[in-house]
Amino acid sequence: MYHKLMTCISSVREKTDFKPEVGIILGSGLGDYADGIKIEASVEYSEIEGFPVSTVKGHKGRFVFGYVENVPVVIMQGRVHYYEGYAMADVVLPIRLMGMLGASKVILTNAAGGVNENYQPGDFMMITDHITVGVPSPLIGANIEELGPRFPDMSEVYSKRLQDVILKSAHECGIAMQKGVYVQLTGPNYETPAEVRLCRIWGGDAVGMSTACEAMAARHMGLEICGISCITNLAAGMTANPLDHKEVQEIADRVSVDFKKLVTKIIVNM
């Protein structure tokens, strides 16, 4: 895997020598944020040797390098999911690559289902912790010593400093911010009502199909991480309505203006 990472870096460096400070992964329906920054270069995933390519409709599948205000960033416009059939090591390859390209801080975003009965579609939730018992750890297998230790500490996956930055930024933007625990399950099916009840018993507030595995891989590397979920629907069994991906995209589109404003403010305040 380390050899594969080095091959990917060589492919990217053939196209740009841009060095980011902040990495951003954009979730479902949130990908057009990258189109509004000062772009210096973009690299299609398909142009990177050995790189997993997103198959999800609506995910553009490219790295965008540029500036938010004066901050150099790399944005992952479309992520790779475990449910697409990739090994977990490939799912987290992109975030490892961003760290190896220079990013020391990462903002993870996603569209998620609300498990907390106090949440409403359109809410933003700052991730304070996560639960990943439903998916394999990305660190299973031989440890990549060049990236981090065999048994990394996960007592503060989501930086308390960056959580303070998120809350400060949300206040400055006049945007309400929930706080909660994110549960990652495999997908691609939405959860059953019984599974949603189990997530609530575990202490989960939102559930989705990404993000937490990326956060673990990033912490293994010593990166500073924060995460925001856009609550695009209430999870199965909480309403009489069936779930579909179209609803996820519609809600994400509705809150996109606030999302863009919030992410920009977070980057500047970092």
C-alpha cells in the first residue's frame, strides 16, 4: 500500500507541485463548493495511477487544488465508499494521499441520516466522535510505519481545537450547529428501523456510509481533523416516508449556500 501511495503521489506531482495546508472531502450534494474557489490545478482520479475511482452518480471524481481566501487547500470532489466494492485500504487512500501532499488539517463532510429525534433535515451537525463497529478498520493488516504507529490512540479523533473553530465560525455566520456522534455503517442500503434504534442505543446521533474510516486513517498519520454532517433526512422508522438518494441531494442543495459560507469561515479561522 505504501508503494501504491508513492505511485499516486508521483502521478499527481507530474501534473502539479501545489502544496496544500488544508484537505477537504466533500460529501453527497456538497461537491460544487470546489467550483467557487480560486483553482490552481485539478487532477481527475482516473488520471492517477492506481487510484480508486468513485462510481457514485453526482460525485465528480477529482482533486481540486487552489486557495480559499489565502489558504492553500486540496479538495476531494467526490469520495470513494466501501460499498462500491473497494478494499478499505483503497477507500482511505485518498485522505492518506492528501496528507502526504502536505495537508496537516482536514475537514470531512458528509450527508447523513438523523438518528437523534431532535434533529431536522437541513441541520448541520459537528462530529464530536464516531462509532465504526459496523465497518472494518482501515488499519487492519501490516502497519505502514512511514505513516504512523501500529496502535494509534483514538481518544480525540476530532480535534477539540477545531471543534471550537467550527462553533465560532457557525456563530459568526449565524448558522445553528448541532453536536453529536456519527455512526458509519457499510451501505449502500439505508438502515432498517431496528438498526437505527440500535445506533441510538449506542449513543449515535447521525448515521452514514463514509467519513469515520477516513478520520481513523488521518489520525493514524497525525493529521488534525474536524467533521460536519449535513442532516439530509431522518433515518428509517422515524417518519412514514421511504428513503431515497434524491431527497439527500435536494436537502443538500437547499443548504448549500450556508454550507459554503460556513466551510470558508472555518478554513479562514483555522
